[in-house]
Amino acid sequence: MTTEPVSPNPASAYPAAARSTTAYFLTSIALGLATAALGPALPALSEQTGVRLGAIGVLFTGNNLGYMLGSLGYGNLLDRVQGNRLVAVILLVMAAMLGLVPVTTSLLLLTVVFFVLGTSNGGVDVCSNPMLVWIHRGRANSFLNALHFFFGLGAFLGPLLVAQSLSGGWGIRGAYWLLALYPLPIALWLLRLPSPPPPKTAHQLEHHPTPWRLVVLITLVFVFYVGAELGFGGWIYTFTLSQGLANAQQAAYLTSLFWGALTVGRLLGIGIAAHIRPATMLAFSFIGCLASLGGIGFLPGSVAAIWICTIILGLSMASVFPTLLAFAAQYMTMSGAASRWFFVGSGLGGMTLPWLLGVLIERFGPSAMIPALILGVGLALLTFIGANSGQSTYGGKK
């Protein structure tokens, strides 16, 4: 299948790229909604399937295993088919799976649903991020931060939607059916838009071969970082309830506060990314993550600490994902086949650490959550230092 050509100029210079950019932003909202709604929904899904809370954490595993496989498969397809049409199909699958969540009473079948949903989530990420780089090239860092701002917006609204649905008597069914409706008009719009062409050409491969050492190290950073982000966002609701720091509604609002701070941080990051090198942004982000998690750990019974440090953590985590992609784009061609490994790392981290946190909370109590998260962020920082220290060997991508 051939890919329709798009001008390489910035999106503001031509309507087709501007419309595609807007569609990717709206798609990222759908991804954020689907991702963040799971945390506050865990107790209701535990009751729906008749299993204990510790066992329901397997949904994270299924979802992120699907994310990894979706990233691999769709990333490989992205270089071969029209990207916008591919994303449209992915959104339709996402809508179908979201609609099945509240009517599936078997844990095994619900895990399968979240697995397929995860493949859609991985497909959205592995397609929209590289295509945004293809359109905006050297200006991509700001647009990537904007893309992930819209993810954060969806992640902020997701827990609020669940909380309002539960308090309004609509239950999980009302929340997830509303979530399922959102991707449909975006999918129909994308089917009508021309797709940006992939940059993977023989000339680029000859003069800018993929630096696989960098790919491996950045993939490991994604493993540790995304595991920590989704682990905190997924379990802070249960952690706060178990510690007696909030009631159910307040804990849901705290979850939204985390994703809301992440959203505000990405909004701020759009401007900051235009003036600060990606490596510098990442260093400050990781330090802020460790400081805020340390604050929660040192003041475990403080209501003020959990709220303040959650805000700081969200702000600190905000730009890590998009800025890591921008950092990688400085030294490699962001083809679907190469960049998909970053999203595989994201899926691996999201699959393992949130599941591990559920096991630790059930076995050792909620106090085990914060040290595990500090370890995860610390490993992300150390791995990034290793990637950045070898930047002179990668060469710059013109």
C-alpha cells in the first residue's frame, strides 16, 4: 500500500499536517482516558469478577503485555501502510474493548479484553509519536510535549469520569461506555486525512545507521520510568485508602490530581522544550521525581505530604516520556521499526511494576509501595546517565 505524500514543512504551513496533528492530539486524549480510568475502577472490577483486590492487578499485566505486542506489530506496519488509516482502525478496536469491560464478569475474559485494549494503546503510541516527528522534524520536542499534554488531559479526566459515574449511580458500566464512544468520531476523521510519509529511506539508513546501544539504553529507561508512572497512577488510589489518608471519593480526586499535575507539567513543557536541551530537562525531571517520592516516604502519615508530593511528582514526571523521544530523535531516524522498541519498553515496565506493587501491597502492606517506586525511578536515572554519557559516539542526525 502506498503512503500519500505530505509536505515536510511545519504543520502551521499547510492544512493537511495541521489537521493530522490535531487528530493525534485528540487520539492521545482517548489513550489517557483508557489508561487512567483503570486505577479507580479496580475495586469495582474486583467485585464484578468476584476476586480479591490483589488478584485484579493481573489486568495491568494483560494490558501492558498487549501494549508491548501492539507496539511491535503496529510499529512494523507503520513504515508500510498509511499511518492515519492504521490509527483509525486501532481506535475502533479500542472503542470495542472499552465497551466490553463493564459486561465481562470472568477475570480470565476481562484480562483478554484488557490485553486487546493494550494492543490498541500500544498502536496509538507507536504510530502517533513517530508521525508527529515526521511532520515537525527539528521542532518535534515541543509538539511531542503537546501530544503528551493531551494524554495527561485524558488521564486527568478518566478518574473523574469514574468517580462521577460511581457517585451518580451509573457504576462502571456508565463510565466505560462513555469512554467507548469518544474514539469513534476521531477514527472516522482520520480515515479522511492524508498520512505523513515515513522518513526511512535508503539514503538515511546509509548515512545514519540506527545506534542500537542507544536504543537499548533508552528502552530500559522507558521500562523503569513508565513502570513507576503507571504504578503510582494505578495504585495511589488504593494506597491512600489503605493508609486511611482519604475516603473513596477523595482518593479518586487524588488520582486525578496526579494526572492533572502531569497535564499541567506537559503544558509548561511545550514552551520549556523550545529553550532547554532534552538531556537537561530529563535530569531535572528525574531529580524532582525522587524528591517527591522521598517526601511521601519520610512522612507516611501526613495528609498534606501525600497531596503536595503527588502534585510535585506529576509535574516532575510530565515531560519525561516525550523528552526521551526527542532525545532519541537527535541521534537516530525515528522509523516505526526502530522506535517501536521504546514503546515495547514502556509496555514491559507498565506490565511488571504495577503488578509487583499490587503483590507488595498485599503481602507487606501499603508502606512497601514508595520504596519500590523510588528504586524504579533511581534505575531510570542511572540508565539515562549511561545513555547520555555515550552521546558523542552516536553522532547527530541532520
